[in-house]
Amino acid sequence: MRDELGERYVRPPGWATFLRRAHVDAVGGRDHLLAVVQPPVVHDVGDLLYVQLSASVADARTPAAEARRRALAELLAPITVPLADPASPG
């Protein structure tokens, strides 16, 4: 899985997340992503979609931004590489 990070899989989302068009398509498309997450800041950057979960970094830890992060995480779950377990060898 980790060898496909960036191609097929993404990292867990944060306050600001870049997604390739293929990632957006894999979770239902741009319109679906925007309807579910409702991010206040979105930019197209070449083949990437930039999604920001609050209008400013000062608001990054607000309940609204956290709700958007959870919504984005749930939406991206099928294509998110799981976090490594620090207790497991590897």
C-alpha cells in the first residue's frame, strides 16, 4: 500500500490537503466531495485539488473545521493509507 502512496492512496487528511484528480474521482467526484465536506477554501492547482478546512489557520481547531476534517477522513477512508503502528516491526 505505501508504495502506491500518492498514486492510488492518500495520507490521512489534515487542515489543508492536496488531492489528485484520480483521488477525487475515486471518492465520488469533486461535486460530491465539496457537498460532503463543505470546505470554505478550494483551489485547483494543476492536476491537484487543494482543500482547506477553515478560512484561516487561526480557525483550524474550531468545531466546524474538525467536523469537516472528520467528513473528509470518512470520505477518503477507502483510499487512505493506514497509519503505521509504532509497536509493530517494519
